[in-house]
Amino acid sequence: MIGGDRRFALHDSHQKRSRSDYSAKNILPRLTVPMLLLWGREDKMVPPKLGPLFTQYNPGLVLREIDGAGHCPQDECPEQVNRLILDWLKSLKPVDEETIEPINKGTVSNQPLIVKSDP
């Protein structure tokens, strides 16, 4: 039971997992999608020295460290974060549509996704 709350007893008893099961070290190697990790170099909550360690767990992970930003770079310097995200998206290789299985067949558009940086 989690925290004495019976609503979570069933979930807890069926899945005996340790905290390490949900660690970056265990999860990142299993992911097969491109990933962007933005990290503020002035982060006081999670040490910036950990960022490069995550890249060792998955070669598909791109780390971008942001000077002058702390734990919430998206709030502290949104223009810089948006630029990093747009640049990263532009760097991704197109995916062959035939290798993607749509969730609802017939609903996938054949139109390319266009990301514009200017309003």
C-alpha cells in the first residue's frame, strides 16, 4: 500500500518495482526516439554535471547546456530555449511514413510538418 491509501494498494501489489527501475540509467537505453535535453548551467536543484552522464545512456540524446539559466530555462530564457528546440527539430532526419504504423488508420496526413520560427 502506498502511503496508507487503499486506492493504491492494488497497483502497488501487482507491480513490485524499485525506484531504480525508473532511473534514467534504466530507461534511457530503451528509448528509440530522438531526445533533446536542455539543462541550465546554473541549476541549483539538479547539478549540471549530471547532464553529460545521460548522454552516455543513449546516443540519440542531444544535450544542450544553457549559460545563465537555472532549473527552469523555459521560464528564464524562453527565446533561447525556443531557438534551441527549433534548431534541434530542423536537424532531425525525416521519417519514412511506411515505417510508422498510425494509431487510427486513415488519419495520418501526407503533408510534411512545417515549423515556422516567425509568427
